[in-house]
Amino acid sequence: MVQARVAVAGVGNNISALVQGVRYYEGRSAGEDPELPGIRRPVIGALRPHDVEFVAAYDVSPAKIGLDVADAILAGKNNYPRLDVTLPATGVCVEPGIREHDPDADVRRVTESLRRSGAEVLVYSLPTGLQWAATAYATAAAAAGVALVNCTPELVSRDQRMLDAFVAAGVPVLGDDLASHFGASIVHRSLLALLRERGITLDQTYQINIGGNEDFRNLREHGESKKASKLNAIAQDGLSLDRVDIIPSGGYVAGLRDQKVAYVSLDGIGWAGTPVNLELRLRVQDSSNAAGVIIDLVRIAVAARRIGLKGFVPAAAALLKSPPDGHGAYSQSAVNTSFEELDAAAESRSAAE
Ligand SMILES: NC(=O)c1ccc[n+]([C@@H]2O[C@H](COP(=O)([O-])OP(=O)(O)OC[C@H]3O[C@@H](n4cnc5c(N)ncnc54)[C@H](O)[C@@H]3O)[C@@H](O)[C@H]2O)c1
């Protein structure tokens, strides 16, 4: 098995959950119990969740630059819990990331570093609201011939020029904004579909999220792109968005640390105009919710790159809040066919080896 070679931009809580989680599944796979809790697809394109090698990392925090990735994920303001796994040094140190004051020189440096590392995919996982940074890292990835997974709501796969750059480079780009594993967006979307399916008319609905990690602190002030992306995530046929309100960060509550609490409320109109109301509270480990999806996006990106697919890959659509052209553009059968293509190509490659 050739491991997926992964570079990361932004060594925050998402990446802590990803790096520690990969070690967790490595341990599970080596043990007698083959069950992989929390994994939707044990194999994608012949890659298992622990078939991942971290080959490069970029950050701008002085608390993280120069540290081995295994130490950097526990440094600075990261507050994802320390899981019960061994974390040996990766041998990869965090390099300075791209800074706003001189992005062109930094983009060239990161492009060179990506090439040298042999990375197959770059996971872009910076704070929300930095469109210049998303564009800069995407430019570096495309120039280095490296696929990109955009975890944030910034425009990359929905920016036609960026999408064209990845197509021209012959590599995949998956974005934008990951849809958490079991988060407020997917639960809210499913409940709205259920209301509709049962013939209950939506009167109004809202979603409020609170948490105690840096993402929540940042979203209090830079939540606009996240709000738009969350609306994309729940948009579906017949839903009038003027009946929906979403507050990405209703508050930073330090004591919650990396836990997130979402409140979802739905008011509907049932038989003969009488009311229906649902109030729901969801509490999750926020960055596990991200890593559980990043691991699939990474494997899709790498498997697709290995067979020469370029641009957006439909298998990723349901794992994102804002895929290019919206969710309506990807039927379930198109998504399934895309996964089958990745699996079949990997099988025939291993049969040929
Ligand atoms: N469930 C989830 O956690 C979830 C779901 C969907 C999307 N996201 C998005 O994922 C992103 C990352 O989330 P997180 O919780 O890991 O955030 P975080 O704040 O913990 O980590 C961000 C990291 O990026 C670094 N950084 C800032 N500027 C940089 C630059 N120019 N170059 C390189 N590194 C830089 C920071 O120092 C920090 O280490 C956010 O945009 C968030 O909205 C998260």
C-alpha cells in the first residue's frame, strides 16, 4: 500500500484531530478488533484511514513553527483533547506559512517546499475569513501539481479561475467548506427534508452554534463567509431562505474548549394551520467532526490524482457545505459512480502490480 502523502496548511485543532485520529486507526487496524468506529468508508481508492503520511506542514504561529508536527498539534492555542494514542515524531517540522505582507515570495517558497516534499494533497485549514490566504495556498498547490482540500468557506473550487488552474495542472480540487461528520448543517438539512417529506409547511427555523475553540472565537467577527456557506449546506428544492436564520458563532464559551453546542429550532404549520415545533440541542467534539470528513476528502483527492482526475470530483459533494454549482448538481448516483470509479481504478492498478 502506497500511503497518501499529505501536506497541511494551518496546524490547528482540525489537524490535531486528524493526526491523532490517524494514529488511533493505525492502532485499531493492528489489533484484533477490526471495527473502525466513526468511519463511514473503511476503504476509498484502496486507501484506509491510517494510510496517511504527513510530509509537510505550514503555520504562522511562532508557537508552532520549527516544531515536529507531533508536537505542534498540541502547541499554541490548540485545545483538541490529547487522545490515548502514541504520537512518535513524524520527522516533519512546521515551516513558516504564507504571510499577507509578501504573499508572492511566500507562495513561491511554499510551492517549492510542496514539490520537494512529494505531497499529493494539501489540506487548507486556516481560520475562516482569509480569502487572500486561500487563494495563495491554492495557487501554490496548483503550481506544484498538488491536489487541494479546502476545509474553509473561502472560494476556491467555486472560483472559476482557481478551478481552471487545477484543471490545467491536472489535479483535483475539493471544496469548499467541509460539512462536519455529524454537525448542525447535516442534521438541520435532514430535519428540513423530513418536514417537507411529511407535508409540514416551514414557518421559520434557526440554528445557533457556540463553542470554546479558536474557530469560534474567530467566527464571532469573521462569520460572514461561514454563514453563506451554512445556508448553501441546508439549501434544497423549495426551501425559502428568508425563513432561515443561521448564527455560525453565537458565542465563544471558553469552558466548552473544543466542544461545540448547536441549537436548532423549527416552527412548522401542520393540519388545519396548527403549529408544530422542534427544538434540538447537539453537542459534539468539534474538530473530530472535521477530521472524520477530512480523512475521506484526503483519500478521494489522492485516489483521484493517482488516476489522473482533475478539477472537482463528485464523490466529495456530500462531504462539503458548498460544492461548485451547489448540491443540486450532484445526484446520489453520480456520487456513488464517482466512488466506484476510484475503487475500481485502484483495484485494477493493484492487480497489475
Ligand atoms: N467541525 C469543524 O471544526 C469545521 C467544520 C467545517 C469547517 N471548519 C473550518 O476549518 C478551519 C480550521 O479550523 P480549526 O479549528 O483547525 O482552526 P484553528 O484556529 O484551530 O487553526 C487554524 C490554524 O491556522 C494557522 N494560521 C493562521 N494563518 C495562517 C497562515 N497564513 N498560514 C498558515 N497557517 C495559518 C493558525 O496559527 C492555526 O494554527 C476553519 O476555517 C473552520 O471554520 C471546521
